[in-house]
Amino acid sequence: MAEHPSFTLAGLLAVGGTAGYMRTRSRPSLVAGLGLGLSYAYAGYLIKGNKDYGTELALGNSVLLLGSAIPRVVKTRARAPVPLGLAAAGALATFYYQMKVREFRFGV
């Protein structure tokens, strides 16, 4: 069940990065969207197969997503919907996967 957020974020980030590239010809959007989407998809694959380090990879991806969104939110003074959406998704995914990592490691 923990793989569903990873697969969802993988699809959303890949589509969003591609849309950002198509709209503004922004190569960083394309590379970041596809790269982070691929990493989330791999984390989902690891989690689904009950393999080692799947939740840790998903947590790292979530922290990276949140960390990359915060400067954009500050720059736009929280008026642009895309950085706000990325920050919200990153924050929720970070919270979810840190709970999963603690649950798997400590049984809490």
C-alpha cells in the first residue's frame, strides 16, 4: 500500500516536467520532472517488492521535492499555484514516508 503515493508522484512529476518543458522550453523542468519521477517509480517498485531501501528512497525524493519547492514559493511570495502544489506534495510525502521509515525500523 505504501507504494501508491510513490507511483502517483512519479506520474505527476513526469507529466508536470514535460508540460513545463512544452510550455516554456525549460530543460531543467524536464530533467527534474523526469528524473525525480523515475526515482519515485523505482522507489515504488522497491516498496511493492518488499525490497530494501524503498521507503528510504521515497523519503529522500520527498525531501528533495520539498527542498526544491521552498525557494520557488519564497521567490513568488506564495502566489503561484505550481510551487505551492509542489511544496504541499513534498511536505505531505515527506511526512508520510518518514512515518513509514520509522514504522519499519522501530515498529512504531
